[in-house]
Amino acid sequence: MDHAIRKAETLIEALSYIRQFRNRLIVIKLGGSAMEVPESLQATLLDIIFMATVGLRPVVVHGGGKPIDRAMAESGLKPRKVMGRRYTDDETLAIVVRVLQEINADLEKQVRDLGGRAIGPHRGALQCLFGEKLMLPGSDAAPIDLGRVGTVTRVDVDLLRDFCQGGNVPVLPSLALDADGKWLNVNADTAAAAVAAKLQAEKLVLLTDTPGILMDRKDAGSLITSLNVERCQDLIQKKVIDEGMIPKVEACFDSLRGGVKKTHIVDGRLRHSLLLEIYTHHGVGTEIVL
């Protein structure tokens, strides 16, 4: 009976958040090991279905880095990085598009199999992300060409809102179409940040392979539960936030400056981490605010 009462108390704790976030939009970036382990992925998708059922409007953006690397290896292609970003020539782009569309179709099917409603653009008929080539500034001020790598400049907000209002979860691969109708490979974190900003979402949640931002990367107990932009910038200078975490934090900055109210970096490997972060008082990851 005590166990049953604790479950009821957890539901009561969630009640105020369910009321607060009803009909609000939340963008969730899905990637990393959370997509590689079937049990973790299923738990995350169940969390998303729960959110949609109680009135929150989730939009999912996903990447596919590890499956893309495997597909490239099978094709005899070696990944090439330029300033930490995947250089995308035409051969690489073809693999990226194929793999992301396969992942997109599978995610849509899994959501439906679990009792939810989802829609993804893997059939090519409905596209929501549009962009232009991304050029990085070089040391000599000359722009650095990354091939078919892009940045999101426009999001079909009305279409996404229509999907959400209809009770469907939009599931978007990190691909954008350029002005000529050709594909661009977009970093999934930055794509999710752009979608969140354009939608004026309540929250952006980035699922990662770490508990959040740690003062000591070797100590999970050093999790920092809440930060503002100024404090994050200080931690970047001190190299507490470094390497792969920097692009994620910068994606949070972009979405906050674009009007998103709160951003979260959460461990996607932890079962039901989304529900624990959004619907409990203490959460389980790091929230970043302005």
C-alpha cells in the first residue's frame, strides 16, 4: 500500500506541471546512445507519448551520427571533420539522407506501435525545415566550405502546429532543403534549437550521453542543476564546459535568445529522464535559462 501511495503522490506532484504546460510546445532533440539502446529509446518514446496524452505538444528532432558512420564505413567512406563538423560531399550526403530517412520511418512506426500518433517527412511529401549552406569563418577571414552542410533559416511553423493540434507528434530528421530544393545536412542540436525558437516553444530538451553539465566530468554527483547564460560562458572559459558539450550549450543559447523560455540538457540513457526532468520538482539534468 505504501508503494501505491508513493505512486499517487508522484502523480500529484506532476499535476501542477501538467496544468502549467498544457497546450505548450516542447522540442526534444533525440540522439546519441538513447537511440542505440532499444530499451532506452522505447522509454524515451513512451515519455513523449505521455506528454502528448496529457496535453503538452512535443516536436522531435533527431540525428543519426553513429548509424551514418557505420553506413559510411560499409561504403568505404571515411568521415572527414572540419573544425569539429562533418564535411559532407555528395557521396556522404546521399548516405546521410538515406540513413536519416530510415531512422525517421522507424521512429514514426515505433511511436505508433506504442500507442501514440506520429508523423515524419521520410516519404518526402511534407518538409518542414529549410536552410542555406553553412560557411565557417577561417583564420584568414576566408570562409570555410563544409560541402552540403547547412543551417536552418526557415521552419514551416504552421504545418508543425497543425500536426500538434491534431494530436500527432512531428518527428523531424536533421535535414533541410535549400532554395534549389536540394538537401543540406544540419547538426541536430542546432536544428532543434532553430525549431524551438521559430515555434516559440516553452522548452528545448537536448538528450545526451551525460547526466548534464558536471563540474567534474568524472563525478556524476557534481551535476549542476541550473545555470544561466552568463554562468555557462564563465564555465566555457574555465574549460569546465568543453569539447562536445559546447555546441549543445550554444544551441541552448540560440534558442533562449530566440524566445524559448527554458532549455534542458538531460541524460537520454536514463529511463524516463524526460518525465523526471519536466514533471518533477527537482529534475534530473541541467536547465539553462537567460
